[in-house]
Amino acid sequence: MRNILPFLPGIEAIEAGALDNLSPEEIEDLRPDKGEEVLVSRLRDGSQVILGRRKIVPLLLSALGRVVSAGAEAAVLLCTDVMELPPGPIPLIQPGKLLRAIVPSLISEGGSVGILVPLKEQVERARAIWTQVLSSYGLRRAEVKVGFFSPYSRGEIDIESLRNCDIVVMDCMGYGLEHRSLLRRRLGGKVPILLASRILARVLSELWSPA
């Protein structure tokens, strides 16, 4: 939220987390089964947790219900993975959908887009998703390159494939300005980099900023 709220002066934020009030044992049970799609998040103590996408959906719906009950006029999913959730009584803004609508307009046919995800286990799925996104916009010859490093832990890093891309997308809400600065230094400062949280913040400011 630190990259978003400064764009929304006067707006009251109601936060509800999918993992709120869960015990460490219950969170451990949410780890992905073999073959299940992987998500990554951060606990309140700053530690990283790996989750199964299918298992987290009911908890997201519960969190959404809590913000509706608290009187929210709209909800924002702080995750760039696109969730197919049933329509609710308030709008649900998904930054992943914003990215997938914006990025294809920023590259040309035959160009290349770099996608940065937190975990090595997410690389192939990210490649498949973004290849399909670009193809749906007619960019069938555009190349998708995927690198990874986690914003939540000091694990393995692989970003070399992103060095010569036309644009790089930091495809996780956990990435902040400090991570973008690090990536820019590692890539030599020559690649345009989109930070998902900043894209979301600017869209929200257009909707609700009093100015």
C-alpha cells in the first residue's frame, strides 16, 4: 500500500488479507499441491509464504466480504494474478487485468517484453500467460522473456534474459520502488520498467483523486 496511498489523499483504505487470523499450521496447509499454480505473498512479520492458487480463492472471497461489510465502495486485489471471481456488490479492480490491457499497446510486432516474477516455479506459467495475452492483441511474433527474483526474500535471482527487452514488467504487487531501482541498475538503466503498484496507483488516482 505504500506505493498506492500517497496517490489517494483523503481516501480511507480498509485492508483485509486472505491470510488474516490464520495460524502458522493453517498457512502451511495452503502450500501448493503438486502441479498446482503457485502464488507468493508476505506475512505481517515480513517473511515469505508460498501458496496454492486454488486454495487461496475461498479466502480471497472471505476477505472481499469483509471489506464489503465494512462499507467499502470498491475493492482492489493486491495481486497481479488474475482471479476469476464471481461478480460482487462493489467493483473489484484487478491490477493484473490493467497490466494485460496496457502492455500490448507498448510493444510492436516482433518486439520483446520482459516479465519479472518472484519465483523460478512461476516462470513457465508467466511465459504462457503473457504469450497468450500478446497473441490475443495480434502480437504473435512478439517475444516473451521471463526472469525472477523475490521481493520478499534473498533467494535465487535470474534477470539476465531481461537485459535486451523493449520493456520490462514487474509482475507482482510486492515489488516496490526500491526493487525497480535495483532492477534498473542491474539492467544498465536502459530498459523501460513498469511497476505494477504504480500503474494501479495512477489509475486509482484518476478515479478517486479530488484534484
